[in-house]
Amino acid sequence: MENKEFSKKLEARTKTFAIRIIKLSATLPNTVEGKIVRNQLTKAGTSIGANYREANRARSRADFKKQN
């Protein structure tokens, strides 16, 4: 599998995962605890795709280096 093909497939998979996480979080109870878990689950489950896409679109290796 070519890198671009792999990248596109992984982007699609992370999007599908995020949608499934959102649907799952919607089924949690509407209690204080449920809202806390829903919030954390949604943040964690949807950030994976956003982080991958951002890293995938970096222009150079320097974009990955930590700025001091």
C-alpha cells in the first residue's frame, strides 16, 4: 500500500471512529457523572483524527520539533 493511500484510509478510519464515539457518548446517562464521562470521551475520541490530519499536513520535519 502506498503512503498516500494509507494516509487517506487512516483519515477515513479516524473520522468513522470519531462519529462512533459521538454516538456512543450520546447514549450515556444525563447525570453529573455521565456528562463528565461524555465530555472526556468525546474530546479523546475525536482528537485522534484531528491530530493525525494536522501531523499529516506538516510541511517539514521542523514542524514536528518542539519550540523552546
